[in-house]
Amino acid sequence: MQLYLPIADIPVNVFLILAMGAAVGFVSGMFGIGGGFLMTPLLIFVGIAPAVAVASVASHIAASSFSGALSYWRRRAIDPLLAAVLLTGGTMGTALGVWTFTLLRSLGQLDLMIATSYVILLTTVGGLMFWEGLRALLRARKGGPATVRRPGSHGWIHGLPLKMRFKRSKIYLSVIPVVVIGLVIGFIGAVMGIGGGFILVPLLIYLLRVPTSTVIGTSMVLTLVTMVFATMLHAITNHLVDAVLALILMIGGVTGAQFGARAGQKIRGEHLRLLLGLLVLAVGVRFAVELVLRPEDLFTIRQTGVAG
Amino acid sequence: MSARILMLGWLALGAVLAASPAQAEKLIVSVSNHRVTVTPNYSGEELVLFGSVEKDASTPANRTYDLVVTVAGPRADMVTRRKERKFGIWINTDSRQFLKVPTYLALFSNRPIDVIASPEVQRRQQLGLNNVLLTQRVSGDYADVVPDDVFRSAFVRLRKQHGLYREETSAVTFLTPTLFRTSIPLPAEVPIGLYNVEIKLFADGALLAKTDTAFEIVKVGFEQFVATTAQQNGFVYGLITAAMALMTGWMASIVFRRD
């Protein structure tokens, strides 16, 4: 069934978009991430302009993270205070990101920016996750504990001032790194059209030592709010959010996410991290190859203004 | 001196008189649909242009005609960028701005343009993709460059790949010596707006008559509503989209709730 998208200005196959939404939703439910880093490239691949894809995916991630956040809230697995502090940084980062996005679009380097940030971010995060997952798996093989917990170790981050007690997570921590992390996630989320959950979760676990029980729920709240904010800003400044496209993605996404979450519970944690690491790494490598190889066509056209 | 001016005057009058029999032909054309509406199930359209050559008593008999049809879509500014290898990766370096060029451009004729008219006439009448004026801004100057300029040819080639620029020299068919038709394919990617159709009639390499018609592609109903809201009320549009996202998420958590 073909449907003409009012903002993207191209007809798409509804079932294809639904299936893409469901597939990405499945992955995001399984790993507890937004899935934007998969969705945006897929949309670009089916012919939707990168700028429209980034803007529309923001609202899709908002939907899937809201459904996730609701179920985590019921299980009391969200730290509201930690989420609030992350958000202070997150909103600033998002505003900065949308502004940068508009600027890069006018300079003609948006595609390059999106591609390079994908490469750097995804290969690094994916590589680290994969490596960590592999080591955990090898340790488990040898009969040792799968995860090494070092509750006593305090890095330089824990020596920073402006400390605050986050009750639900049972941690006592400086506000500065939390705000900075929120800012970074908000920024890359708005520029790259990703929720940033897959970066936020490891940062919270390894850098801030937030307990795993509250990490995913809290990260989903941050994703939700930054993505709602990003949707608003993209709609106001760039007028590029395609609501019809977003709705199809959302319906596919939230459905897929439910099945993904069930599948995820059947897989062991180390395997899950290893798989996610591989997935993130693969997407990063794909972008790297695209940048390094000689493009099929050296020329591109971009419309800059309507002259009536 | 005055004799020379007089002679020029006579020459001019002679030219007018010589040209007037050529005005004997008149073109009458119409497109099958003057208003193409974009609805949710729109997936491109094909229009038909048909017309006839009207003659009068002064028209020489058995004259064979040639037709060139130019369809130009709404105009826009566009940038063509060239990638180059820098620091091991391919990035956009050089670029050229094309000013107010048609977003859609189609040229149809009944036989190759080279046999219809001389290169001089082709250039003056802008026949064919090589002769259509595509204004570029080259560091402050406004000009159309030679047809084999790399940016211009890349621009035309890319537009052709997307079906947005096309040149078909056998698309116009004469049903009778004076009755003709051609189809105008409009792929779904074709932009919304007003399209001008210019029809030029030639015989023996000279322009005999020309006429214009137009059609428009418009979004209607839901498509139009969404597009104009997004453009004019960004804030409200954003709010609605965000609310829609929250509703979908909330419904999913209700539908799939397991406790």
C-alpha cells in the first residue's frame, strides 16, 4: 500500500515502513535502547531526505521511550531526581544540537557531520561494548563471576564538588558530571537523530556507577524528554517533522518493542551486551566504509530555496 | 546616409512581410488535466498534451512540421556540490549555486533537435537540455556556462537520474500531419507547484508559431492541511506530533500490559 508523505514529499510503502519500525522496535525493546541509530540510516536508505529522517525519528523515539518509561515507572525503576538533573543538561544540549543542525545544513556539511559522528561514536561505543561483553563471556567460561563489581572504587569523578544524594539509586554524587552527560546526550541526539540511550546506559553504569536497576528506566525518561523537546524544536525551526511518517514508525516501533523486551529477557546479560556491541559496531563500520570508499557519484544536489 | 537608413527600413519591412506568411500557422493545444491533485495515494501521474496545427489559405501545402515541447516546473535555487578526498575521507569541497532553475524540466520533440533546427536557433530558442538557460552564480557573477561545464552536466545528469529532467526526441507523435500528442510523465518525486508548457512549431529549421499552456500540481485535503500546518504553525504542529507520540506510547503500554 503506497502512501504519499506530506512533508517528505515522496510516496512510501506503508508496510515497509511499519516493518522497519517493528524491526527496530524489536531491537530497541531487547536492548533497552531507543534505536534511532538504526532507524535514521534505514529511512535515508529508502529515499527520505536525511534532514526529514532525523527530525521525524525524534518523535518516533519519544513514543517508544514513553511506553518503556511507563512500565519502568510502575516497577519503581526510575530515579526521578537523577532524571531531573540529567535533563537540565539534556535540554541545553538539545537546543544547542538543533541550532548546530540548522547551521550545518546551511553550510552543506550536514551529511558529513552525521556520517563522521556516526563513525566515531558507534565504532567506539560498539567496540568497547563488544570487548567488554567478550571478556565477561570468557570469564564466565572459565567459571568466574560474569561481572566484576567494584563497589569501593572511586574515580576522580566522585571527588567533584556539588554533591547530591540520589535516593532511589542509592548513590551520593556530584551534579557536574551528570549535567555534562545530559548535555552531551541531548546534543548528539538532536544532531544525529538518535536517542543516545546506548551511550547513556554505559556512561551511567561505568562512569557514575548508577545501579543497573534504575539505569534503563532513568535513561528512558531522559530520552523521552529530550526527544519530545527535539521534536518541538525541529518542528519550529526546520519544519521538517513528517507526522505521518512518524506515526507509522511509532505504531510499528511500540509493537516491536514489546516482543523485543520479551525476547531480551530470555537472553543472558553478557550475550545481550555482546550482541548489542556487535550491532552498534556494524552500523559504525558501515558508515566508515562509506566515508573512505570513493562515492559512486562525486556530485550531489541540494535545494536551497524556493524562488516561486 | 539617409538613403542607407531608408534601405534598412525597407529591409525591415521586407522581413516583416516575409515573416507574415509564416504566421499563417496557429497552434491549438490542451493538456489532459490542468490540476493534478496530490492525495495520500498519489504516486505520480502522466498527463497527455494534445493539439493541432491550424492552417489558413496562405499556408504552403505539404509542409512538414516539427514540434518541441518544453515543460518547466516551479523554479528554485539549488546547489551542486563536488566531493573530494581530504584526509582520507570524501567530503564536499567545491560547490556551485544554480539560481531559479526549474525543479522539473522536460523536453519532448518529434525528432532529434539537431535535425529540427540549426545550432544557432537551438540556442536562441533554448531547445534541448544543452541549450536551456541554467543560471549559475560563479563567485559573484551570474551566468550560464558552456553545456559541458562539469557542474552543469553533473546537475543535469543527477536530475535526469531522478526522472526530474528529461529529454525525449521521439515523444511527440503526429497522428495526422497536423494533429499531435505527447505524454508528460510526472514521477511522484516531482515538486508541487505551477508548471509551464511551451510548444514551439518549426518547419524547415525556422520557428513558425509558439503557444503556452500550464498545469499545476497541488496538495489537497489532508496532505495540504499537514504541509501548511507544519510550515505556518510549527509550534502547534510540534505539540500535536509530540502528543501523538505520547499517546501511541501510552496506548502500547496499556495494550501490552501483562500485570
